[in-house]
Amino acid sequence: MKENLKKLFAYYNPYKGLFFSDMFFAIMGAAVTLILPLIIRYITNDVIYFEQSKAFNVIIKLAILMVVLVIVEMFCNFYIAYYGHIMGASIEADMRRDIFGHYQKLTFAFYDNQKVGGLLSRITSDLFDISELLHHGPEDLIISIIKILGSLIILLNVNVKLALVAFAFIPVMAVFAYYYNGKMKKAFVQNRQRIGEINSQIEDSLSGIRVVKSFGNEKIEMKKFKKGNDNFVAAKKLSYKYMGIYNSGLGAMTTMITVSVIVAGVYFMLNKSIVITDLITFLLYVTNFTDPVKKLVTFTEQFQNGYSGFVRFQEVLAIAPDIDDKEGATAITDVKGDIEFKNVSFQYEDTKETVLNNINLHVTPGSYVALVGPSGVGKTTLCSLIPRFYDVTGGAIYIDGKDIRDIKLKSLRANIGIVQQDVYLFAGSIMDNIRYGRYDATDEEIIRAAKEANAHDFIMSFPDGYATDIGQRGAKLSGGQKQRLSIARVFLKNPPILIFDEATSALDNESEGIVQKSMEELAANRTTFVIAHRLSTIRNAEKILVLSEEGIVEEGNHEELLAKKGVYEKLYHVHFN
């Protein structure tokens, strides 16, 4: 815990000036609230007995002083509310930068075992809880301590017996507040879970709205939503019940303190042990030591939420990328595209299941290589090893004679272009999505890449052309159009090595023909790997690799493999014919 707190407080370092000024005005504001009742006591206890003209002059001066103090308190509260929140938001932004940057470093192996919703919660709700703690926590703590101790010291000096009557309720209030605050916290956690379930259900339903409508299952979706919505209302009822008990209970106890002070004060006045001005002073200080008790209880909740959020935040930052640049790694230039697998083996860390075993393969520059085989034999995995999305667990892969682990990751991946079956396009314009291939590209270079990918004509058919907004994940485009944009991105990147991962398997025949032509133009004079599910993608391959659970069991061109009447021939008749 000590180490985590040290890391947590380190986020204050860039904002030390803002933090200490925030604390200064918090202390000043708390001091003002303690001073004002003392001035009123002085007026009612002493000044009213002065000679009239003198009393009037003193009251005017004290009134001016109180107005000044109120203005000072107002400024202190403004500073705390405004600049304190700016500090909290700035720290939250720093943390969000750190965790998002770390997300960018983590590898496929990490994301294979994560849910996007869980990763998002680390960067949204968890960080909000942390920033609330870092902003409000120190303020609430120092203000509460000053007000409680200050009130206690002042009231004990005014009248010990009446002070003890007033403070007798504080331990009861603290225990009551702590107990029901805990109940509320559990209820609010349940609320979060319920609303999370509703959000997931809504996201799932809206993402699959075409499926919902195609099966006419709108009423089923409404029933599913109603169930989750009713559960959320039930959880809300419980939280509001505890909130009602909490607020009404603390309100009643605060009123009881006031009543007790009045009753005891009147009793002490009858016994001549207290004067009316002291009773008024006590009543003025009641909220000065009841409100801080509530704030201290709130602080305990803030600390629990913020600290647990920071622990989860640190858990992510503590995950070291399992693939990174090794010491001494260098950039690679003038890549020819000669690729060699030497005794390559691979198994996933979580399952320990061997996917590839002792693979040996040599691909000469500019070759067009197709990979075929049943699902699950490692075709995609084999290609994912080349850009080091995963690292080999045995053997080595070489590009132009250099072990890819000795090449800087950014340099390695800059020389490899990938076109996948499931094309991911970002929300925004067509121009922006193609530019993703190379951010410093000019508009003219982007248009040229689109033409090379046979995408220019359909782009210009839109009223806004290249400025057309394609919607979330390219929802406004057809499968073939999305695929051609992804190919245009790779044309723009202009890498010497290409990987086509079932890039046409989900397309209709017409779209496939257009995309296939674009792929062949892109593959010209580049070392190309194609994971194939269709005959059109393998017929023209110079080399076809047939993978099975035993590894590469056959290789050759289309005619040579058919003539062998082995595994490829069976696959060909089942899948490609």
C-alpha cells in the first residue's frame, strides 16, 4: 500500500503550486467560518455594553470586517471549486494518457484475454474515482479536521459542560454515518453492475439490429431489456432506501444537537452558569462540527473508491509487454522481402497448446505464397508471427537474413502491409481512413492509392467524395467497398511484404472479382502471403503451402499439388470446387 500511495501522490508533482495554493485557500476558508461566530459573540457579549457612539463605530467596523471575511470565504470556495477541479481533471488526463499509452504497447496476447468494456472502465470510471480522491480528499480532510478541532477548542473555552453536551452526539453520528455509508456503497456498486449490464445489452442489441429485424425479434429484445431495466430499478430502490435513512438520520441527529444545546443551555442559564450570548455562539457552531463529520465519512468512501481504482490502474501499468524491442535492435532498410522460417514453433501462453511445430520455410523476394488447410491449423498464426504480433516459442524468423527479433518493431511493421477479412475502418471520412496507411501522405497520394485499389470510382459516386463520412466501422459502405479502402491504405503504405488474411472470403462474386484484381495489382513485385479460402486466390500462386496439425505437409503450385492426389486435392474438391 505504501508503494502504491507513493505512486499515487507522484501525480501531484506537476501541479505542486496548484495543490499547495488549493490547500492554503481550503485552510483559509475553514478559518473564516470559525472566526465569524466569534465576532458575533464579541458583539453580543461585549460591544452592546459599550457607550452608544463607541458601540456604533465598533459595530460598523466589525460589519465591514465580516463582509470582507465573507468575500474572502467566497473567493476561497471559488478557488477550491474551480482550480481544485482543474487540478483533478489535469491529473485524470495524465493518468488517462499513461494508461492509453500503455494499452498501445500491449500485445495481441493481452487483448486475447480481455473484454473491451473492462478496459474502458479502467480509463473512465476508475480514473474519475481517482481524480475525485486526489482533488476532494485532501481538501475535505484538512477542512474537516480544522473545523472539528477549532470548534472543539473554541466551545470548550466558552463553556465546557455545554461543549460536552454538543459533542456527545458526534461519536454516534460517526458510527451511524459509517454504517449506512457502507450500505449505500454496496447498493451503488450493485447499481453500477446493473447499469453496466443494461448498457451491454443495449450495445449488443443495437450492434446486431440488422439481425434483430431480419428475425423479427424486436419484442424479444424488449423483454430482455425490460428484465435488466427492472433489476436496475430494484437496485435503485435499495440504494435510495439507505440514502433516505442516511440523510434523515444525520439530519435528525443534527437537529437533536441543536435541541440538546438549547435545552441544556437554558438549564445552565437558569443556574447562572452561562449567558445568552454563549448559547447563541454554540448554536452558530453546530453546523461547523456536524458537517465535517459527514465530510470525513464521505472521505472514507472516496478513499476506498479512489484507492481501489488506482490499484486496478497500477495492475494494468504493471503488465509488461511480452513483445518489445530488445536491447541493440536496429531499424531495417531497403527490404527485399526474403523471408525464412527456421525450425519455428509456437504455442499460446494461456493454453500451452502447440499450434505450429518445427516449421521450415523459405520465401524468395516477390513471391506469391498461398496458405491453405482446415480451420485451426495455424495459417493466421503463422502469418501473425512475421510482424511479431506474437513471438515464436521456438526457432527463428528471418527477413533478408536478419532475425526479426533484432529489428525494431516499428521498423519491422512499417515494412509489412496486412489486409484482413474483418476490415476495421474508423469513424470519419474516407480520406482520413485511407490516410491511416501513412499519415504524412498528401491528398494527391491518397487519391492515387484509391485509384490503384480500384476504389476511386465508387468514392466519387458519393456526393461528398473523399470527405464522405462512412459511419461507425464503415457502416455506410458495402463489404467490397470497405475491403478496397483497406487495400488503398496498404497501397499508400507501400510495404515490400504483404499478408492477405482471407481478404475476400466474405464477399460476393462480383465484389470478390474487383477486390481480387486490386490485390493482384498490390501484390506485384512484393513478397505476398495469402490465407486462402477461395480458388481465385490460390490458382495464380507460385507456391501453395498446405498446413495440417503436423505442420506444412505439402507445397507446390496448383497443378503440382493436384497431381500428388494428397491432402490438397481433397481440400480442393471439398472447399474450392
